[in-house]
Amino acid sequence: MEEIAKKKENCFIKYIGWIKQIFYIFCWILVFIFTGTIKKGEDINDHFGFFMFCIIAWSFMITFYSVSFVYLCKSKTYILLSNMNINNSINNIMENLFKEKPEVNIKCNCYHMETKAITTYNGSGTQTTFMTIPVSTYTETQKLNIFSYLDISGIFRLKEANKNLIILELGKEINFNDEMTLYDAEKIKNELYSKNRFKDICISVTIERIVPSLKNYYLINLNGQDYPLLKKWIYITCFILTFDQLYTLYLESLCSYQFFVIRKIISSRNNVLENEKYSKFTTGYTINNNNFVAERKSISGISTDIEPELPTEEEIEKAKIYNKYIPEYKFNETGDIININENPLDNILEIKEENKKNEINKQNNNNTNNNNLSNTINQPLINNDTELSSSK
């Protein structure tokens, strides 16, 4: 399911990219026609409508170009060229990711929205647009203590061996072994919310699950052959010349595409290795003639720095509501591991509130009243002959 969703997302981005590229080419054609008309010495007034159309088209082109240039370093092609695999083989990449310990960070962000004016320059002068953006005023992050973890990614199989370059896209799925672990994460989330909810008008608290060294995209070179045109500076040059999508087409023609999910199970109080339902899942890879199956102890870990607390009866009772979110993994018809639990876990991992101005004002008024009451109680009595100005 995740692979299908990724393919749809990639197709949408590709369609947008090609629409932009076709529009760029169309604008360049207008430039050549405009230049040819000027060279012939024809009166601009005779083609006033055409020239106005050119100016409008070029204005849109410059706007699109400026916005795209801001996000250049976040483009898929730029990231692939940055993560081109030269020194490490795909084997080492997968083995390191299988062994790595995941992290769960609970992040709180207090913010408000501000409207800012942004001035851009185009062929007809300056244009001012107004954008409403979030402005953070306070952030706080707490980590969930992970007592044990286990990788259950399954077997990575190289699907196409007819090309030496592979675009490898990796997803991640870090899930909870038991309801008590999810309860611990939710407890931290709710505590952060309660503590910081009145620090600004908007607040969001999210539970972020990561594998620290994992990158979304890798460009894998299987045989180490040199490709002189696959350089970041060449792509940037093509981007400046507005031919970036043609460069991306060239890159994709050299590569095969593959998607794989790194899956890990974590627990804050229990030993995941003792959970028998994960014993049937093996982790490894099949790359050309190289087969590898990881030892269970190398892709798991138990923290020696954490002494897990035994849950109280009250905690056990409260944690029961999270039982329906615990994953249920099985093999599908192609041998890949999938989670058949359809309860959407992501829906409960975030708190987001906006426009809490009235609540904040009420809270501030309560605090002010409490402070005034406290000051009144602690204030010494004023003599009758004390001047009013002194009392102020």
C-alpha cells in the first residue's frame, strides 16, 4: 500500500514538473519570436497584443522559476545526486539500516500566524504578494525511552539487474510492540500539551518516529562506473537554464527504480525479542548473487542504561484503549511483510490546536487576578494620611 501511494505521489510530482518544463520551452519560443520581430525593425505597436501576451507569460515564468529555485535543494534529482553511492555498497547501506536503533521524539511547537509582504521583480516591474506563515515562539522535544527494538524489514530483493544505476527510495515504519509503549508516548505528548498550551495562540504536539541515518533517496552505482554528467553542478546549471526536467529524464533513463520499507518494532518496558509473533520474520537482502540473512541479535538491541518500570494496575487499565493500534504483520502473496491492522495510528499521534486566543486571554486574566489577589493579601495596610499617588 505504501509503495502504491509513493508511486502516485511521484507521478503527480513528475506531471507538475513536465507542465513547468513545457511552459518554459513555450516561453523560450516567445523570446525567439520577439527577438526576430525586433531585428526586422517592425513597429511594436503593430504587435501590441502579442507583446503584452509575451510580457504576461514571462512574468509567470519568472515567478515559477523563482519559487522553484528556492526549493532546488529539496528536489528529488538534487537529493539523489547528493546521495550518490560511491564509497559504500548497497549491501553496507542496507546492513547499517537494519542494525540501527530507531528514535521516537515527541515535539511541541507553540506558534502564531503572521502575514508578511513578499516583493518579487518581473519584466513589468515589482509585484507584492502577502503570505501568512507560522512563526514559532517556543519549541520543546522529549525522547521516548526505548528499552528494546527489533528490525523486521524482511528481505530486500534487487528487482532489476539490467541497469547499473538504481534509484532506491526508502520508507520507514516504526511501530509499537505493546500498548504500554504507546501509552508512554501518549503520556509525554499530553504532558507537553498541558504544560505549553497557553504559551501562544497555536500549538502542535507530534510524535516523530525516525531511523537517524535513513535518507529517503539513494542513487546506487552497482559497478562503480564513472558517469561524468551525473554531478550536482551540472544539474544546477541545467536548472539555471530552465532545462532541469530534461536532465531528470536523462538520469531516470539510466536507472531502475526500487522502493523498500525499513520496519522496526520498539518497546519502552518489554523485551521485543520475547514476542514470538515476530520470530517468523527474517531480515536480509538478495542482490545479484549475494544472499544475506541478518542474525537476530545484530538487528535488535536491549538498552543497558534503562531500567524499565513495571506498570501499575492503573496504567495497565488506561493502556488497554491502545491495544487496537498494535500492528499485526503477515506475508503477502509476493513475500513482502505488510501490516493488516487497519486502525490508523497516525490519527492519534498529533495534537494540533489553532486560534486559542480567547482561551489564552482567559488564562492570562486568571493568572492576573490570582496575582492581584495574592498581592492584596500580602500588601500591608495603608494609613489614612497616605497620599493617593503614593499608593499607586
